[in-house]
Amino acid sequence: MYKLGEILEVKIVGIRDYGLFIQDKKGRKGLIHVSECDNQYIRNMHHAFDIGEKVQAVVMEDDGNRRFALSIRALKETKGNLSKYPRPINFYVNHKHFWTKSHYDAGFKPLAEHLEGWKAEKLK
């Protein structure tokens, strides 16, 4: 299992319009979504990448099993220097952790707080 933010060299084993299928040295397969391939629009993935090509990418998600998600764009945007960007401290298997929107922890509590008021308003 890889840590979030870890930089890997992977081999492209498949190309689709929606992204690149990659394989690491251990034989694990993953996906680089088209939005994570470059910081600009890619019209044709087959013109931008070749099967068998080796690319470097950053680990964005790892489920602990056989699949993981990577980003070439994040590596380009940071110019390979991820040390100044915060990383999650813990990574739990079978839980997804993202670097964005981690401060939202509201759930259904705000809805429950307003529910009685909404009911009363509707019954008027």
C-alpha cells in the first residue's frame, strides 16, 4: 500500500478517453483520470501518451487492495516538490481521504437542527 503523496514511476498499459490505465513494478493496476493527466485539456489521449511509456505520478488514493489512483497534474503543478504541501497524517484502509474539503464535517446535524422549524412553517 502506498502513502498519499508518494511519487511513483509507473508504466502505461492502457489508454482510454477517460484516462490512463497504469501498472506499477509490483503488478498493481491503477488509473490516472483524464483530469489528472495534465493541467490543460487533452483532446486525444492517444496522441499525448503511448502504451509502454513510463511516467511519474503522485499517489492520490490507495484502497489497500489492488487498485490505486494517481495524478500527473499534481506533480507538474508542484514541480515535484511536495514537501511544502500538507499530507494526511493517517491513512486507513477502506476509507477514502482527500486533500480537499477535509474541513467539512457537518453531516446531517444542521438538517436535524432546522427540521422542526421547517415543519412548523409548512403547516402554517
